[in-house]
Amino acid sequence: MSRRIAALAWALLIVQAGCVAPGDVSTLALPRARDIGESVFLEVQVGRLGSGQEIELSTDTGRPLGMISPHGLRPGHDAGAYVVPLPAHAVRDGRVRVRLRVVRAGAAPRRPDASEVRGLRIVMGR
């Protein structure tokens, strides 16, 4: 029963955030209109990653946005929240479309699962 509740909660978070699914192209709306000179950031809640795994971020068109490389994590613990600044070209019509991939040397990139990326959020500020 608790797995069903967790799955429902995750689905509601995805719908609320306006994204397709973690790892696939996710679309997030800005929380409000951007002021002149204001920056936009992507906050990524990272769960448990295996040793040597990183999360690669890019736009829906493939332009690189950054890499999340957690180091020194204790096994079985979440990596935490990472904030990535977004360039102006990543924001179109008040929305951000990003693709996340788990990468590791010698392995093909893949979509993260729900235990690896727990959430995405747009943060705005100066």
C-alpha cells in the first residue's frame, strides 16, 4: 500500500511541476514573469547515485547546461539539492525544457529513475 501512495505522490508532483518525467525532456514553467537582470536557476533534488555516476543536464535541443557530480557521499544517502544557473537561451516563452541523463565512464547515458532524481524546480533571483 505504501508503494502505491508513494507512486501517486510522485505522479502528482510531476503533474504539479509540469514536467514529463525525470530524465526525459521536462518542461517547467517560470513561477512568475522574469524581472530585468533576474537570473533563472534549476534546482535538482538528487537522490541516491552509484559510485562514479553523474547527472548531465542539457536543453531539449541538446545544448549543454551543466553536470552534477556528487562526490564523497556515504552509500545509501541522498546526494541533496544542486542549483544550476540557466543561460538565457534555455528560457523560452516563460518555460524551461531540460533533459537529464545519468552518465558514467564506460557506460551508455540513460534516463535517471525516481530514486536518482527526486524533483526539479525553477528558482529565480539575482
